Amino acid sequence: MDRALINAFVHQQYIGNRVNGSFTSKALENVVKEVSEKFPGEKLDKEKVKNRIKYIKKGFAACYDIFKNLSGFNWDEELSMWRAEPDVWDDLVKKHPQAAAWRNKPIPNHHNLCLLYGADRATLEEAETATEMRERIRSEQEESRATTIEEIDHMVLNDEVRLEGYDTPPNAEGRKRAKRKATLVEEVASVKKSFQSAADAIAKAAAEMVKIQPASDTVTSQEKSPISKSEIWKLLKELNLNAVQLHKAYIFLIKNPEMLDGILSCPSSDLSERRDLLFEMMK
């Protein structure tokens, strides 16, 4: 039943019923309908479906975060298990004891859960890295005693410095202010120069983008899919592919419109020919 639920969510994602990472109300209705048809004895509604997929996602996230980007591990598609040498497993279990649960145990629906939530985990990882980076920069800025532009503005308002010129002060305190003022003038000039260089670079890049835009539009037009995504899905369902083959083929044809055109050129009356041709293209 979990497999049917996950497959239904994958289907809704493929046909565009997931917006900004969230499934639409229509998607939930469709999932309830699809799973209910396969399990008529179960009383399902949107709330039960949401709670179950949330529970499944939580378990997937714990597993995904342990095994992502690990060297020495290979995914066994047929057995739905991670494979590695015993010493590699031993090292992982020492670092993550909870990983021992998957040493000799299949991870159901892993492929489709990656399709649903793998990008979410990657995005979260990037967000955490960015947060750490901002914290590091903030810390470095606090440790630095260099005068900021805001401090310069404060001193100007309090008549501590004048950026437009000055007379030689008559006393020691005045000489210190004069020296500091001269340094600040140089710093402000340097900052302005840096801003101007950045602005020039952005303007140049924007101009280059405008030049290449027509060519990009042409490529996009040439690579437009000959049929809609829902029609691609229907076409593949007719080939009697298993769940893994179906999803891989769907992604492949969406990314390769020219290959899809080749499949459509094969007579629809001979489904086995279409199937063999598809597998040959995907090698």
C-alpha cells in the first residue's frame, strides 16, 4: 500500500501537480482516488494520505542523510539495498550506529522517494551550508576592527571628519584626526571604485546576455516536446513497463524530445518494437 501511495505521488509530480515543492489540493485528491481504487477496502481521505507520506518521508530522510555522497557504497537496484565491503560498513556504523539497520535490509521504494524528496534534502543541505557561511562571515566582520562605511557616516555627522578637505589642525588631537580623515578619504575612494567596477561588470554581462538571447530562444523552440507530458505518460503505460522502468523512461523522454520523436515515428501497432527501441535509446 505504501508503494502504491508513493507511486501515486510520483505520478502527480510528473504531471505538474506539485508547485514549489508542495503538492496541490488536486494532487491529494487524485492520490486518494488512485490508491482507493487499488485498495477498495481502505477508507482513505486527504488527511490520512498526508500523514502517511509525512511519516514515510521522515524515515527516508534519516536514511538519505546517512548514505548521500558516501564513497565505497553502491546501490543494488534489484535488491533495493546499499552494497559495500564489510570494512566500509564497519566504518560507517561506527560513525552512524543507526546505519546498521540497513546493512542487510532492503530500503523499500528508495528510487521513487529520491525522485520525490531527494532534491528537498539537497536544497536543505545547501541552505545549511549557506547559513554556516553567513555565520562565519559575520564572525570575521565582528573580529575585524576596520572602519565601516556606517562608522564613517557617523563621524561625518558628528563633525569628526570632513571628506571634502580639511585644514591642518593646530594640536596633537587635531593631527590624529587629520591623519585618520586622510585614511578614511582613501578608503571611501577605494570602496567607490570597487562598486563602480562591479557595476561595470554587471552591465557588460547583461549586454552579453541580450546578445545571446535570440539563439537561446531558438534552441528552446527546437527542443520543444512533440506531445504533452500526460501523453508521454500514457504512451509509456501502454508499453507495460515496471514501475522503475516507467519512471526512468518518463524522465528520459522529457529531457530528450528528439528521442521521443523517434519513438513516435515507430508504428504504434507494434508495441514490442517501440519498447525495444526505447531501451536501446536509454543505454
